[in-house]
Amino acid sequence: MKGDPEERAAAVGRYIVESGATVRAAAAVFGVSKSTIWKDQHRLRRQNPGLWAEVQAVVQKNKAERHLRGGEATRRKYLREPSCTAPHGTV
């Protein structure tokens, strides 16, 4: 879906709102870079401010939670790989 940027911006916006996806996940689904997703959001702000506001709410929620997801991924890594030692003996 690398065609019309305005169509892609709207499609990506709808996808993020409906699925609650992160920018990284949306980029993977649409086959574009994270930078393109951000640029599409700038386009969306001009063409559909209502959808843009909904997308921003999801993006801000994801941004607020990302430190938790990162910590959880690290915890799972050390639980899965017994040869690794957790930093400072935590897990």
C-alpha cells in the first residue's frame, strides 16, 4: 500500500485507532518505515483532524506505556534464556 499518500494516511490512521497498534506495528503491516507513518500523521492532521485526534490519543497512550512493554520484554528474555544472567540479579 505505497500508493497515494493521502489514502495511506487515512488507512493507517483507521488501523491505529481500530487496533490500538504502535507506530512500529503499523509500519510493519503497511510495509513502510516508521518515519513514513509519522509523516502520514502530519498529512492526516490537515486532511482529517477528527481522525488525527483519535490517532494521537492512541499514540500518546502507547508512548506512555512503552517503558512497561520494554521492561516486560527484557523480563521475558531473561526468563526464557537460562544461560543469560539478569542484570543485578533481578527478574
